[in-house]
Amino acid sequence: MYKNFFKRIFDLILALLALPFWFIILVIVGSIIYFQDKGSIFYNAPRLGKDGKVFKMYKFRSMKMNAPDLRNDDGSTFNAEDDPRLTRIGKFIRKTSLDETPQLLNIIKGDMSIIGPRPDLPEHRELYEGNEERKLEIRPGVTGYNQAYFRNTVPWKERIQNDIYYIDHLSWWLDIKIFFKTAISVLKREDVYVVQSSDNKVSSESNNNSNVEL
């Protein structure tokens, strides 16, 4: 009952309650992003949603316009504190996770949940093996089991198995624990960036800055 009904109700109520506070963040952070390089405030990226439906995920832009796409060996996006693609304000909103706050709009639209697996890029579906498509059984989340307990310290394939573990054990109590564990991790700024990544490859630049940010 919680998974199929109450989870969505709680998501919607909490997102609507948080929306006025987010508008304050939008005015402050959005203004700084724009005046820093006169670029777009938001970064809108296609992501895999529930049942494999592709949706547009909203984030504050943390990278320079037309930044190149860097990937790790496992196909996941490159993420490091000294990433030269990040703007000055981008480094701050990444560390504080403020770049994720526009996803309140995705929650209200029904694309995402507060708690759930972090959504993958559409092309990642072709890399799923075995039971890994089970990750798409529920709405993706703004935060989730991986972000609460591991942040960016485990490989992509291991994160998928953690997502499946979450789906199999989904409950109101588990979501509560993930919510507060995430809050603690964000406040402590723990494991924001990948510690090590070798042989990163640069793909061609995108004119609209798509498929670049995490």
C-alpha cells in the first residue's frame, strides 16, 4: 500500500510544502549562475524514469556552457572536485547538493520521487544486464539508498544492485532512514566526488550542454 499509493501522496505533499522555500533558492542561486557567465540557469537532461520512460530532469547548471562530456570506464559520468568544467558557483552548489533542488518540479510532475534510485542516462539502458532493468520498476529519486549510504564511492554496477535491494525492501521506515542519512551526508559534505577515475574519455562537445552534468 505504501509503495503503490502513500509514497506518491507523501512525495507530493512534501514537495508542495518545500516549493516556497525553493523559490527563494531559485532567486539567489539562479541570479548568481546567470550573472557569472550569462548562460542558462537550468540544466535539463533526459533520464530514464519508471518503466523506462524518458523524462527531462531539472538541475541548476553547475558547469560551463558547452562543456565536454567526460565518462568513467564503466560509462558513468565523471565527477571530481577539481573538474575544470565546473563554474565557481557550480562547485558550491555541487558540494551542498543545491544543484539537485529543481527536481522538486520533477516530483510534482510525477517523474520522480523524493527517495528512489538515481536515474540513469537513456543510453545506459543498453548496458543493463541480467536483472538490472528492475531498477526501472519504480520512480527514480532525488536521493536514494546509494546516495545516503555510499554517495559516490561505489561503481555504477554495484549502485544498480543497491537500487534493486532498495526496491525489494521498500518501506516507509526505510525511506525515513534514507532521508535523514542523506541530510547528514549533505551537511557533512561526505563523498561528494569520485575519489579515483582512470582513463576518462572525452566525447564531442554538445551545443546545448546536454548529457554532461551528473
